[in-house]
Amino acid sequence: MPALLLVDDRSENLLALQAILEPLGHELVVAAGGAQALRTLLHRDDFAVILLDVQMPGLDGFEVAEVIKQRERTSTIPIIFLTALSKEDRHVFRGYEVGAVDYVFKPFDPEILRAKVGVFIELWEKTRQIREQAEQLAAQELDELRRVSAERYRQLADAMPQIVWTSDPSGAATYYNKRWFDY
């Protein structure tokens, strides 16, 4: 199950986000600033979405997003910027330039925010399902290749004029070619 990363330097904003997103039933991980968010992302990359405040002391949201998008492990995690102050077009454009999928102004409608986050949770789950199916398919293909290779080896061994056999680590014979039986 994916988690949601909530990043804001104001504890009351984090508390409000938790109250809004809690009904979705996913783990809510909070970070009280950009540096803490980046430290969290060093250890985890199972986030369906990151809700990131723009105006924060130290590393602002834009700088945090740039670092997130530069790292291979985190570059595909969607970022939704949340802001009460940076409403100018240049800030919105910069948000999209650094990789945001949305730029939401505070105060926001809780139901709309939940719906937007819900879409990213669904996308994360579908991506995980596709990845698991691809891994299963690759394992099946590998098993088939091994089977074909073993059959090819047996045919080659049976066509040889020499006696060929194989054994397991304990020395017990596991295969004899046709020449062995003829002998």
C-alpha cells in the first residue's frame, strides 16, 4: 500500500492535511521542512504522491522538487504543490518546470484535494500491478528458456557418440544419455 508524503514547515498545515487525507486509508508521512522530506526520501520511495508546500525556510518547495526529480529512485513520484502565498503566474510556471503535476492554492476544497490524491494512489497501484505482472511474465519466459535449453542439451548429449551423464552435488546420477543405455 502506498504512502503519502506531506511536507510543510507549519505544524497546523500538516495537521489539516492529515485530517483531510486520513479517510483515504493510507499511511501519512509528515516532514516539517524540505531537508526532512529529502532525508525521508533517502530511505523510502513508496510514495504515491508528495504534497509539498512552496514557501518554507531553508529549502523551499521548488528546490526540494528539483532534488526529488534529479534522483532516479524518486523522479517518478508525482508532486502537488500547495501554497497560500506564491500565487503569481511565474511561481506556478516554475512549479511545473521543476516537475509538479499540480499547483493548488490554499485554502483548498478538501474533497477536491482528496480526489486528486486518490487519482495518484490509483495510478501507483496500477503501476505496481503492471510491474508485478511484468515480473511474473519475465519469470515464466526465463523458465521456458531454461526448459528449452535443457531439452537442447539433452538432444545434443543423445546425439554424441560418447557416454554422457550428470550428477547432483551428492554424486547421485541425474541424467544418462542414449549411448550410456546402449552401452
